[in-house]
Amino acid sequence: MRRSSSPPPSPAHGRSSFPRRALLFCGFLAFWALLIVGRLYQLQVIEYVKWLSVAEKQQQRTILVPAKRGAIYDRHGRPLALSLRAYTVYASPSEVSNTATEAALLAPVVGMRAADLEDRLRHATRAFSIKRQISKDLAQRIRNLNLRGIGVQNDIKRSYPNKTLAAGVLGFVGSDDQGLAGLEAGLNPLVEGTPFRLMLNVDGRDQSFHSSGGAEAGANVVLTLDENIQQVTENTLTEAVEIHRAIGGTAIVEDPSTGQILAMASEPTFDPNDYRASRPDVLRNQAIQWVYEPGSMFKLVTYSAALEEGLTSPDEMIDCQNGSITLGGHVIHDDERFGVMTVEQALAHSSDVAAIKIGLRIGPERLYHYIRQYGFGSRTGIQLPGEEQGLLEPPQRWSGISIGAISMGQEVGVTALQVLSAYSAIANGGTEMPPRILRDSARLPNSALQPRTVVSPRTAEMMKHMLAAVVEEGTGKGARLAGYSAAGKTGTAQKVVNGVYSHSKYVSSFVGFAPVERPAIAVLISIDSPQGAYYGAEVAAPVFKKIAEQTLTYLGVPKDRPVPLVAEASKLAIPNKLLARRGPAMAADRDAPPILDYGPSAPADVLPGGAAANLRPVVLGNGSRTLGTMVLENGPLVAVPDFTGLATRPVADQCQAAGLDLVLSGSGLAVEQYPVPGSRLPAGTRVWVRFAR
């Protein structure tokens, strides 16, 4: 039997199996290489932006440092709000070598508790600001500590150099340099600039090795406000609120021909450098955020609407019915029992009965039309945030007595700026210029510059003279100005308390303009809840007088009314024996200036060094405002400067330069002086100057 056996493997077959395995292995490696290359392509190309962002987050620490905010200036370029250099102290927790020690050293310097600072340093994973807006000296003290992981970076701090001046208008900024109120909030996109981002680049051990960043400052802004007029307005308002023990108030000064606001004051006020120290209700701008019933100031709308519609005339006789009228079952009384008088007299004496009867002639629909025409019930559009639109119901929702109540200034809520705009329209010939607070018209929307005709020039002219009669012979006598004509209206409105009109809380107001024929300013004053006297004639009209006289003098507006010389001199802080009086020789000459009569010898308190000899009469100055005096016969003479509208410091400097002895009375801006400007006196002679406050 033959046995079979398998042939031995062929050498050629063994050699062919090795390349196959090698090829498989190489293919496997190639596949892995392709996968890796593909992944790298995905990471480096497709997802590059994503992973770059992740890397930056891991490698960079960012501290946001605000840019320098644009400055805010008054109309003459005087700073009202500035951004000053300050410093920020920050920490990079990973670099802090000894948390407890560094916290103990740094905490007292920055005003923190050491335990609180240590806790933040231990648990923070990124760089953070410890304290912002520190002073240069404090920053240097921190640098001198030479603490690891603690750095100091340039910063910006908002500063208001005049403290409370125009605080309600300017507003304030928060700790992050964002505007929170007033113009700081309203103009924030314009003045904030582009923030500075402090970039701290770190390595794998989280050690910082580079920083970079950049910032763009915000734009500067120029306002229509005048710092001096603002100061006078605020001081006068504050004084009135204190005297009458009122809750507060507001005052506004406007140029009626342009709508530019020259001053806007609120009381109580606050310091925007430290706004957190004030109550939230104090931080309001009362001129645009306080809504109240205007009282008799609103009669402007009623009377002008009737004149415009031809329903009355200033000289029409109207029966005030002995100061009483019944409307919708309610009896309404005047403060006095007026009988028959002209429409002009009825406005001058503020008869509610007359206003109601005229309002009934107009009717609800037409009266509502004129109320809206004057802008009540709508925002004025001034460039200030938070402006209220007031309260005004349509005629469909009026009650049976609403036509009467609204005609005399009740059942309607207004802001002070709305009322002032209405009176400015009359002062401007019936055309209302929208109120504005920004001087640069290029920064204003076109709608903020468009005038609006409210009534015809003829109606405005009649209203001017009727409002002038209010000041000359009516309830506004307290608003008469020295040397200037004025027109305006008082307002005394009962406040609504718990849904009913109070008999003890009032809003006392006066609004007017001057001079009458060519008004340069319009001024409104409203005092909230005065104690004791509460009529607008007693409380607000004198405030108008003080503000208007100083403002007109400061602006250099020519006087349009004669000023009695003796009355002028008597207001000065001058001894009685120096008061001017006419001598017998001048009695027939009305245009001749009076001469001060010293008697047989000159008073020693007037002449330099107390001298009282060698006198001769000398007439000083010329025109209706001149006064006379007597001077030393011997010695050089110096001209008396014109101090009108100057503050105490410039007046004192000019007196010193001229060699004159200054005697001043009051504070604020100079409104009167003796002797008159241009008088020539011996060096060392005393000069009396009266300031407005």
C-alpha cells in the first residue's frame, strides 16, 4: 500500500505573503495619517475661529476700563462735568503668592475688610478689579506695597466741579461710568466713548507677561445753560424755599426767541459727586418730572383762545357776579367780590368767575384744541430723559364742571417747562420755539428745531399787554422790575391730597417775561407747599423779580423803564445822609442830576482818610441814571468802573486796581452801585455796591 504525503511549502509562496501584510500595515498607517490630517484640517482650518476663541479665553484675562467721557460745558465753555484721571487697583489671583498676607496689607489701604478681600483672592479664577477710581496718592501707596498679583491701572473719574449746580439737569453716572440720570443718561451714547479693555496675556502657569488695549474718548457737549444765571436762579429758589418752609420747587429761565434754556433749577437738590447720599426722590428734575395743577397760570390758554376766536376783547365789560358762580351744582368763589370790569382787569385780578364764563363761551372741543395747541398733554421734546407729558383728558371724559375747572387751571396736570413754553410763545409773537438744552443744533433732531404757531401775532400782542396789566395793577405787583417792564401771571393751586383738594397745601407760582415789547427772558417759579403765605403773588412773584432783575442786568439788556433816583439810592447800603435829593437851583430842571447834600461839611466816612475839608460840588455822570456827589478839590481823580453783573471778587479786584475803597452789601451779582459808573473821584474814596442777594 502506497502512502501519500503533502508537498512541502513552496519558497515562492512564503515570499508573496509578506508584502501583503506590509501593504495592509502601510494602508493602516496611511488611513491613520489621513484621519490625523483630516482632524488637523478640521481644527486648524474649519474650526480655527472657535478654538482661537477658546485659547484666548484660557490665555487672556480682561479688565474693562471705561473711556474718558466727554466733558459737558455751559454756553460760554465753563465746565459743568469733567472726566478726571483716576486709578483702578486689580488682582490676578493666580499670581498672588501669600493670600492672607497680601490681603492684610492691602485691605486697610483700599478700605476693605481683610477677611473679605482674602476670600475674594482665594476663590476668584480670573483677574478682577478690587477698587475703582482711586486717587493718585492712594495708587502710589499701593504700588509701594510691591504685592505680587496686585496691579494699578489708569482709570477715569467723573467730576462735577460746581457740586450741586444744575445737578437735576446734568444727572450722574454709576460705578461703571454709565449715565443713570439727566443728560449723563440721555447723552450716554454720545459722551461715553469706547471703553478700554485691559488684556492680561498669561502662559501655561497662568503668569501674566503682556498687556494691551486702547480707548476712544467721548464727545464734548455744550449746553444752553449759563453758569452765572444758573447760580443766581438756584440761590434765589433755595432762599425762597427756606423762607417759606416749603417742600421744594422749581425755577426755569428761557430765551423765548430761541427756546434755549438759560437756567433750570430744582429744590431740594443733590451733589452728583455723591448722589448715593441723597434720597431717590431728590434726584428728580422737578422742571420736567413734577406734574401739578397750574392754577391761574393756565388762564393764559382760556383768554388767548377766546381772543383768537373773536369771542372777547381786552376792553369788553364782563360781570364777575360779585365773585360767585354756580356750575354743575357747585358754587365757585373768587377771592374777592368783583363786579363788572373789563376782561383785561378780570385777568389782572385773577377772577375765576370771569375765566369760567369765558371758557363756557369757547366750549369743550375748542378749548381742548387750544390746550393741545400750546403743547399741554405732550412732552416738549427737550433733550432730557424722564420728561413727563402731564395729565389731560379728552372732552368726552370731562364732567359737568370740567369746562369751568380747566378754564381756571384745575383738572389738568402740567410740568413747569410746559407752562413756560406756553408763555414764551406769547412773548415770541404767538410762535413757540421748542425748548432746548443743547447749544449745538447739529446734535438736535430736526423736530426739536421746528417752531410752532400757537396763536396769531395779533392775539399774542393783546395777551402781552393784558399780562403786563397783571404786573402793573393786578396780582403780580410783586413782580415789578426796577428799570424793566414785565408781564406775567400768578398761580395759586390747591394740591390734591387723598383724592380731594387740600385747604392747607398749595403750589404757588409766577410765570412771566421781560421786557414786554422785546422779551429777552421768560421765567417760571413754582413753590411746593409753602407754609404761612401761600398766594403766588406773595411767594413766587418776588422770586421772579430777583431772578429777572439780575439776569437782565447780567445779559446787558437795555432798560425800558425809568428808575427813580432816590429809590435806587435808598436800596444801597449807604448812610441816610448820603441819599440824593434835588437842590433848589435844580428844581426846575427835570433832566438835571441831583447832588448829594452833605451840609456844611463832608461826612468823614465817605472821603479818603476821613478828610472833611476843601470840598467843591461836582456833578457826576449824565442822563437819567446819574447821581451827584462832592469830591476833594485837590488830588488826582479816578474813574469809577461799571460793576453791573459782576461777582464780588471781580468788583473787589477792580476797586483795588482803581484805588477805591469798596463797601459791599449782599452777594451774587452786582445790581446797583454808588457813585454811578464814570464818576471821577479821588483815590481812596469809598464806593458802595449792592449785590442781588
